[in-house]
Amino acid sequence: MVKIRDIELGEFPLLLAPMEDVSDPPFRALCKKHGADLMYTEFISSEGLIRDAIKSRQKLDIFDYEKPIGIQIFGGDEEAMAMSARIVDATQPDLLDINFGCPVKKVVCKGAGAGVLKDVDLMVRLTKACIDSTSLPVTVKTRLGWDDSMINIMEVAERLQDIGVAALTIHGRTRAQMYKGEADWSYIAEVKNNPRIHIPIFGNGDIDSPEKALEYRNRYGVDGIMIGRAAIGYPWIFREVKHFFETGEHLAAPSIQERVQAARDHLEMSIKWKGERLGINEMKRHYTNYFKGIAHFKDYRTKLVTAFDLNEVMDILNYVEANEGEFFFA
């Protein structure tokens, strides 16, 4: 049984990665339905929380059916991180996660996210400030290092564990790699196999199929796997991985009807949470993924992403569902 403090996650948990502009409550609800064991909010700026920025505060929204769930924050200032940890504590998630892995320039330039990888002492201070300001378990998501000449994940893991971090998720790339090239899980395995390390170690990067999930579980010995981009528009990845683990067989791919229903549920939840205009607009980024690989669907995908009226969107989805025989998987 994998545990983060008292949070039981099963024998080999599958985690949903925190993804900016993706991992909102509607998306998380679908991933939870299809088997995600632990989920995280989109990352939240500590400065934004302190300024009471509306967008940052809205990202604190969590619901009982999502549990266990972690709220993820980022920042480069100890006092701001400590204050944010206290705000998160009051929201009562199951854990607080710190992002030291985001490679995006606007985050790194503020000395946050993966920018902290160049200063392990600062990483330790920022993490300690959070641990001292909350009763929640504090976990960290990070990368191997800044670049190939500065892979310091072994030092990072030991020092973070020593100050009380309850679990560590490692993305198998450096900041310099961004999301390019292959993730190198050998360093993740090195951390997991370090006799000094006793906290759960989760691996992240390039898991996009049940076969790869099983291969990486067996080869690298991690305590669980975090899935990110492969879940966008395909929340079924979690149930498919679990089924493959148990049986060695593939579940049937979701039908056209299942895809339509998922898109419809996602849209309805988005509207309920964000309002009709924003809910319709932000849903457009998901349609391509929900209907990926389906022949004869291009015109309908175009209609979905150009529609601004809820009735129009629903009419398109209803037509596709009622006429699924027109479409097939290429």
C-alpha cells in the first residue's frame, strides 16, 4: 500500500498531473471517474493568492468527490509561499504540492518552477517555509535538474526528504529539454533505489499507453506513475492502464458514443463552473483530443471549435452521437 502520510493510494497509484489551463474541476471529474487515484489542481501562483487574484483563487475550488486531491502552488519568495500555504491549508485539500518543475519562461524568469533547480538551497528554504506553515502533507514535483550538466535530483530528493517532504514526483527531463526528447527514467530509478530514500517516488514523463506504463513500472520500480498529456481528451487512459496491469489485455477503445458523452459532460461541467461563455470557449481546446483518429470528422470538429452558442454545440454532438455509423477510427 502506497501512502502519503495517512493518505492511502492503493498498491500502485496513477496520478493525474497538474496541467495549466487543463486540470480544472471539470477535467478532473472525468479523470476521477475513469480511475485516477490522486489528482492535483492547476498550479497556482503564490503571489496571485496573496494579491487575491480572482483566477488564482478560483483554482482553489475542490470538491469532495475528487478526494484525495492536492493543491499545487509555485513561487520564488519564502514569505509568499508560507502565506500561500496557510491559505491552502484553510481550503482543506488532502495535501499541498509545490511545483519546482514548470519549464515555461514566464515562470522560470520569476525564479519559480524549474528556475529553482539552479539553487537547491533556495528550493529547500521555500519548501521548509511551506512545511512550517501548514498541517497538510507537503509534496514536491520537480525535474532532473536545470540541464545535462546540472542533474541534481539525487541531492534534491535527499534534502527535501530530510526537511519533511512526504512524497516526490520526478519528471524525467531537465528544464533545458522542456517537453522535447525522451524522458530519462533511469535517474528516477536511482532516486527510488537510494537506501536513504523512504518516501514515495512517483515517475512522470512520456507515459502514453498501458504497455509503457507496465514496462516503466517493472523496469524502474517507482511507487506510482503520473500521467499528464496522454489524459487530455482521453480520461480513459487511467482505466485502460489499470485493466492492462490486472489482465495483460487491452480494453476496447472508447466508442464514438462514449467520446461524445465525455465531451458533453465536460462541456456541461465547464459551463456550470465557469459560466456559459467561458465554458464554451475553453472547451474548444479539448474537442480535437476527444475525437482524435476518427475519419470523416474534420468538418464536425471545425463546427465545434467555431460554435459560440450552447444549443449549436449540443446539436453537433447529438448529431454525431445519433449518426456514429458515419464515422470510424482511421
